[in-house]
Amino acid sequence: MDRQDYNDAERAVDQTKWTVNDYADRAKDYIREEKRNNRVATSEGWMARAKENIRDAWEDTKDAVSDAWEKTKDWTDDAADDVKDAGEDVRAEWRKSTN
């Protein structure tokens, strides 16, 4: 797994973190949106919005983690094959030198 894969996974995790200030800003946005649409903002509505955002962030995180896992597995499989090939090359050279 290369550095870019780590960066992508880390970025996905960072994007899911909401600080208190982020929550406050998003709550204000929700209240303003409800007012613009002539609806009453409620804590239940806000919680539904927050759950949806968290669900989306969780899906993005799962995708990034899954991709990182698959790339890591591919890398380890390739590394194992490379080690096996190198071992066979060493054995072949050893046989040549001892015959």
C-alpha cells in the first residue's frame, strides 16, 4: 500500500470528524434552511439530518477502508510472490554453483 492510499484513508476519517463548532454551524444552516422554506426547525429534524450526514460519512469511511484493505492484500500477495521467486532464483544459482 503506498502513501497515497494511507492519505486517502486518513482523509476519509478526517472528513467524518465533526467538532462542536461544526455541529453548531450545521445546526444554524439547518435552522436557516427550514426558515427559508417556511417550516419550523425541530430538534427531531436536526437529529434526522445529522444521522443522515453521519451515515453518509460512515459509508465513505467504509469504502476507503475497504479499498485500503484490498490494496494491502494485493501488495502482500505480490510481495509474497516476489519473495518466492527470489528464493527459487537463489536455489537455482546455488545448484549451478555446486554442480
